[in-house]
Amino acid sequence: MNTAEMTAKIAQGKGFIAALDQSGGSTPKALAGYGVPEDAWSTDEEMFGLIHAMRARIIQSPAFTGDKVIGAILFERTMDGDVGGKPAPAALIERGVVPFIKIDKGLEAEADGVQLMKPIAGLDTLLARAKGLGVFGTKERSVVNLANRDGIAAVVRQQFAVAAQVAAAGLMPIIEPEVNIKSPERAEADAMLRDEILTALDALPEGEQVMLKLSIPAHPGLFDTLVDHRKVLRVVALSGGYARAQACAELAKNRGMIASFSRALLEDLRHGMNDAAFDAALASAIDEIYTASIQKAGAA
């Protein structure tokens, strides 16, 4: 796939984007969910090797193809690693899956009800390396905990500033200002975030587009104006801590939003499964998430 083909697949393809981008802080929890205890490794290198093996197994599964998984977000170490003897992005492209990379380096302490991204050192170098490996786009995450207008405005400003740097490198940015689904002010935060994003989108130069990765809103249909915006290539949803069944049920209420799930995709996979059981569990998860992404029963 060339860039134009990847753009068309992400804009119009039926399916969802897999999030295979757990970073250092979340890797032990992801491995524990996969059935690998913390005493299975003694160094970070061994830990990252185990999570890479899990991701490689997923990517090489017969169930993981571009027919239902239109994209996948990788952790930097995964992007730089091999899958089946090929660079990970090339292995994805061979399967019809558009590769993205997570670029943020974690979160600052909470202030004004939000957590901004930490500075991303060496971003231009990382973007150039990703582009050279055939990566299509990037993803960067912030968190909104409260309906604080100043804090949410700061998150959106930072996200769009990083997105401009990504776009200048020839890559498609996924902006991810996650609203904490456990926030006591979740519905208000959703609405404030939508309004701030709309303002930022309107200020983008004509012809530029971004993607949005958002928490499933408390009120279905709240993000319809973002889905329809000419400067948004696609709106994808994170599972945000929901188990897969609930995440899919909530996603199906929102037209135009497709999944970009991590934990909800992986929750039934275990290290000790034989290949047949692993592939069957992954296929079942993919089918469920795919259906919620393309069939919008009860959507507003």
C-alpha cells in the first residue's frame, strides 16, 4: 500500500484499528493479563521481548488481516522490531493493515483537571525513522479527568501543536485526548472537549486533516459534528477500561466512530494457549469489535 491507498483505507475502510502500543508503564499489566507473571523477567529488555512476542503472535495470526483490522498502532520498540523476519510495519502492510506508531512519552502530573503530555524528546528523528519504515501515522495521548475549561483548552492546544509537527513530517496524526470514563464530570468534559476540538479544527489550514481517538461519549451522538468535519479523516474510540462487551455496546450507539481498542481486544488471549485456541479467541474478539464498528444499531 502506498500513502494514498493507506489514506483511503483509513478514511473509508470497514473495520477498526488495533492498539498494540502498551508502553513501559503499562507493559507489566498487559503481560499479566496475557498470563505472564512479573517473575517471568528480570530486566526491561526481557519484559519488552515478551510483549513483542505477544504482538508478533497477534500480527501473524490468520485472524489478523486488513479485512477487518484496517490499522494497528505500534509501540516504538515494536516498530523497530521484526515480525516473521520482516520489519513490523512491513509485516502489517503485507497483511493489509495500515501501521501507526505511538509517539508520546507519558503524562505530566495532573493540573487544572488534566494531564498533559511530557515533552517528546527527539520527535523529528523518530518521525523520520517511522516514515522510512512505511508508517502511515502517529498517536499521542493526554488525559482529561475533570470538566475544567482551561485544562481542556491546554490539552487541545498541545495536541494540535504536536499534530502540526507530525503532519510536517508527512505522517497522519491521531490526536488522543482521553476523557476518563470514571470522571464525575464526564459528560461535561466530553462537551467541552468537543467544542475545543471544533475550534482547533476550524483553525487548521484548508486541506489538512487529523484523526481523533476519543473516549466513547457519555451521551451517544455527541461527537457527530467531529465525525462529519471535513478536516477529520476518521474518529476512533478507545475502550477506556470497559470490558469488550460493554465497550462494543457503547461504541455501537455512536455513528461514524470505529474502535481502536487495546485491553478490550486482548482480554481473552493467554500466553499458554496453543495456536488454534489463540487464533480462535482472537478471531472472536476481532469479529465482535468489527461488528460494533460497522453496525450502528441504536446510534443517535
